[in-house]
Amino acid sequence: MAISNKHSGWSDRGYLPHYDKPGLVQAVTFRLADSLPKEKRSEWEHLLQITDDGERIRQIEDYLDRGAGSCVLRQPKCAEIVQNALLHFDAERYRLFAWCVMPNHVHVLFETFGGHPIGKVIHSWKTFTAREINKLNGQFGQLWQDDFFDTFMRDDEHQAAEVTYIERNPVNAGLVSKTTEWPWSSATRSASMA
């Protein structure tokens, strides 16, 4: 499937709706394909019935933070592959504001540049990292869920809250006690630059 270099405005591919334009700062979450396994669907089916989108998202993220699925990103080398992929084209195709590689999902807050639409950027991250992680683990097949969840930032306050949320995700999930203890996050880089 060819992915266009044009920013599309509002679009969807039969999954979630996305909004894309150059200069738009977006928070994106993408997850491993097995992080919400079909056999566990009955445990979270009620989430689909919640009409408050914010509450539904919070509960799904809480579920992800409990570590469902294989959690291959818990392996330091796998998490490093993802983090390095995020950093690779920073300031060239997009600008990163915050990120966190969790055991079964990834949060990124970034701004796309012209000619590098959000879908193409994320496709690039997912394709490269899937190939490298599968090679590392001697596996084949789908690593990432097909789609991603994105939210554009309304204002500076919303963006600041999102940075805090992303960088605190490992603490809130009980993986570490301080944000700077999680090595696959912008919090670690921010602390070393201070």
C-alpha cells in the first residue's frame, strides 16, 4: 500500500478518524497487536459502550498499562529499537516533544512537517521497528496493531498536560517510582539536558 506525502486533513481507513496537517502537534498512541487480545475482549467490551470518549480512552490506557499481551517492548533492546526510530528523523521530518515506550504500547507527542504526513511517519516507525524487533526475536508476522489513536493539541495548556501524562506513564503504571528512572522516555533525556 503506497502512502502519500500529502497531508490529508480529516481521513480514516475504516478504523479511527485522523486529522493531519503540517505544524499540527498531536499525541499519538500505537500498541502491539496482541495488547488487547481477542480472548480478553469480554473483559473490556463494556469500554465500547462508554459515551464519554475521555473516560473510555483512560480505561483502555489503564488496561494497557497493566501489561496485557507479550509486552516485547519490556525487553531493553526492543524498547531501544523503538526509541531510536522515534529519534532518528527528529527535527528533519517532525519535531518530538515527548515520548514513552511502554511494555506494550508507545506514546508520542510530535509536530509533523510539510511533506511528512502523520500516517506516513507512523507507518515508517512501525514498519522499521517491526522488522528489527522480529529479526531480534527470531519471529515473523504482525507486531503492531493496524491503526493508531491520535489527538491534536488545542492549546499550550493541553500540550503541557500531555507531556506530563506521557512522561508519567511508567510511574502511573507502577513500573518505576520517578519519571527519570524509565530509560525509554523523553523524561530521561530532558533530565540529562537540564
